[in-house]
Amino acid sequence: MQLTLLKSKLHRATVTGASVDYTGSMTISEDIAEAVGLLRYERILVSNMANGARFETYVIYGPRGTGVIELNGATAHLGAVGDRLTIMNFAQMTAEEAAHHRPRVAILDESNNIVRCEAGVLSRFEEMFA
């Protein structure tokens, strides 16, 4: 049996830009994505605290150290600069892996600086992709 658990979460990320004309995805500063183990092109679920919108897209890396969190393509209609987001992704694992899994969580300030990380013990599944 495979279980689906939270793998990574960016909490209170601030939208820094929106580009309707971009082909799609969400741009996340590379260092922020790496802090919680988000990979390029990995599927994410995003919830917007300002308007309640929830949507799925995928990650592309923005320049390291810029704090960029940008809504691209159709998702640009689901938020505005300054909105606070929760960005999550999930991983499938066995019950044995799930028993030892701890998600990697980063809490961000209004400038998208990481103010706290909560990185538990990595499961074997996460270690394979680290």
C-alpha cells in the first residue's frame, strides 16, 4: 500500500510577481526551493491565504537569493503581488517509510526570507532524492 504524505511546505510565501503571458508554472527562488527539497518541475499544490484559491502547478527555479515567488500563466489570475501563499507538495511512500517521515517546512517572512525551518528526520525515500 502506498500512502501520500506532505513532503515539503513553504508557509506564508509572499507573491513577488505575476506573469499571465508566461507558459505556466510557479517561479521560486532556487535557495528557498532547495531549503525544503522542492525539485525543478515538481508538482505543487498552492493555497492563497488572501482569496482562498487553491491550484496545482509545477516549480521552476528563479535566481538564487532573490526571494522570487512568481505566479505564471493562468495561475497569475489566482493571486496578486503581496498575497501570502502556502506551497506544498506530497510524496508517496510505504507505511514503513511513512512511520519515519518528517516533512521539510520553511516559514517565510514578508520578504521571503526563511525565518524558521522544521526539517525532521528524512525518510529513506527523501534520502534517495536528496
